Amino acid sequence: MAHIDLKKLGKTFDNDVEVIKDLDLKIVNGEFLVLVGPSGCGKSTTLRLIAGLEEATAGEIYIGDKMVNNTPPKDRDISMVFQNYALYPHMTVYDNMAFGLKLRKYHKSEIKKLVEDTAEILELEKLLKRKPKQLSGGQRQRVALGRAIVRKPSVFLFDEPLSNLDAKLRVQMRTEIKKLHKTLKTTMVYVTHDQTEAMTMGDRIAVMKDGVIHQLDTPINVYNDPADKFVAGFIGSPAMNFLEGVIVDGHIVIEEGKYNLPIIEKHKELLKSSHNQKIIVGIRPEDISLSKESESSFEVNLQCDIVEPTGHEALIYLNTGKTEIICKTDKYDHSVMKKDDLTVYFDVNKVLYFDAENGKRIK
Ligand SMILES: Nc1ncnc2c1ncn2[C@@H]1O[C@H](COP(=O)(O)OP(=O)(O)O)[C@@H](O)[C@H]1O
Ligand SMILES: [Mg+2]
């Protein structure tokens, strides 16, 4: 097992595009760390730098206590699992799993034991003689996992390993990988663009945009206490609602001028220096309800565009005339579907504030 330490890491490709900028990240020994962010933000590049598949143009990479910038990939004691499985099509499942061990000159009997033990963990025993094309997507991904864990490396790197699977299988494999981590207790770095995967799998998650980590914390802290507007909008589904407003005389005039949001006592201090300035108000869909649920509920009448029931809850798409606002509620009846206007309640105690210029949280 090993911890990973990235210090002022930078990567600029030949075309002078700086993809990773001054990135500092400490991954604790045995941790399941998820690196999450939109497509193109530099997640795979970061992972490939750790693996040694790309060369850093600035900074240092430590695996354990060893600086590995100049260590070739095969000597870094890591295993990587890719989105496209990257199995050898002409080899059986057994040979795919044994391949890395053969390369490293393990003894034949040892290879047999390691492959069989791994096959048991991943329930692949009955598939060992098959070729990849005789397997389903989920089975192939399990073989790719098997090939990664069979060597017992000190670090696992996963690059969107579940993206090619259908929704149901993805949820199932998510649990399997978490179980695997619980069993193996090996340091795992898991890259995904899917915030649900990040939230459900990570011990901690690093939220990345344009080669920069905006926040590194536990899923619940990232959700409840986002560092800025980007993180607040990226984590959570449906996304947080944002409204522009100006603070005037102790309340927030929402730009459309249709209503003023009150500022509760405990937030007044926070917003003192933002007086007469433009700010962004953020409220999560679940903090908007159809009935007055608390002292801090604030009534707003909005146009109702559409209602999407999903079974035990519904998403209600509302409109201020300028901004779409989503309400998520499990307390609804079918009469809401027929309404053009709705009275909803913002829980102003749960509202977050952001600087309109730089998106930083005002807190
Ligand atoms: N070999 C390369 N040469 C030039 N640009 C690259 C190369 N690899 C990746 N990039 C660019 O770096 C950025 C980050 O890519 P990547 O790390 O793959 O993002 P992600 O995995 O978050 O989707 C993208 O803009 C991509 O086009
Ligand atoms: Mg990628």
C-alpha cells in the first residue's frame, strides 16, 4: 500500500496547452479518492501522470516516499483499469489475468494460485476459459478488474471504468468496486465525470475544472459546504438553482424584480460587505417545497412549466420569467400536474451565496 503525493504538478502538451496547473494533491494510504470533473478538465491526464504514461512538465509525483517522476510505469507498482477494458482479444480470461504475472516472471504455480484466488473474489471462476468476445460488458469489466488486482499492486488507478456499461450494471459494479476496496484496502484513485459515482464511491472527492482542483473533501462536505459556484452546481442532481440578485436594505432583490428574498439574521453578518452589490443566490431543488415546512420557508409564486414524476418523488420545473428553477419533492399529488402557476416555498435558511464576479462562496 502507498500514499500518493502530487506537488505543484503541471502538464503542458506540445501544443502549449497547459492542461494541469500547479496541482497539489495528497492521497492518503488506503484511501478511495475520486477525481471528478467535466469532460476535458484533465482527469485522465492526472491519472496518466501518476501511472507514468505521461511525463510531467512541472512538479513532483511521490508514490509512497519515492519520487517517481523518472521511474518507468512498470516499476511504479500500480495497476490501471480503463474505460474500454483493454483486454487482449485472442487470449482467454485466464491468460488475460495471468499476462502481467508472466511478464514479471512469476512461477507457474504461483500464477495459477493468484489467478484462481482473484477469479473467486470477482466470481469469474466459470469464465476462465472464455475469450473476451464471449463475455458480456459487465463480465469483461470484471476481467479487467481481475487483471488489475491479481498482481496486488500498492495503488489502483481507474479511468472511468464503468462508462461503457448500461445504467443498471453501472450501479451494480459501483458496489462491487467499493466492496473490493473494503476487502483489499489498497489506495485507489478513481476518475469519473459522473457526480453520482463520485458521491457514492469516494472516501474523499477532488472536484476538478480546467486542470485545477476546486475542492477536496468528503462527499457530504462537498455537497453541504461547496467552495464555489462551480462545485455547488456540479455536485448534486438535479443541479443547484442559481438566481442573480442585488442586496438592498436587508433583503435580496432578485433580478427580475418579481420578488425579494429575505436574509435571515444569521446570514446578515455574512453579506454585510456585499451591500448594493450583485450576488448569486444558490438553492438546492430539495430545499424548495410545495408547502410551508419550516419557520424559514419563504413563499414565492412561479410559473410551472412541467412536472416529472419519478415514482416516490417529482421534479417540478418552474420559471421566474428569466431563470428555470427546479423543485424536487416527495410530497406531491397529481393536481400539481395541471397547474400553470404554483406557490412554492424556498427554505431561506438553506440558501448559499456566491460572489457574482468570481463565483467564490460568501461564507
Ligand atoms: N496528447 C495530448 N496532446 C494534446 N492535448 C491533449 C493530449 N491529451 C489530452 N489533451 C488535452 O488535455 C485536456 C484534458 O484531457 P483529459 O485529461 O483527457 O481530460 P478528461 O479525462 O478530464 O476528460 C483536453 O483538452 C485534451 O484535449
Ligand atoms: Mg478522461
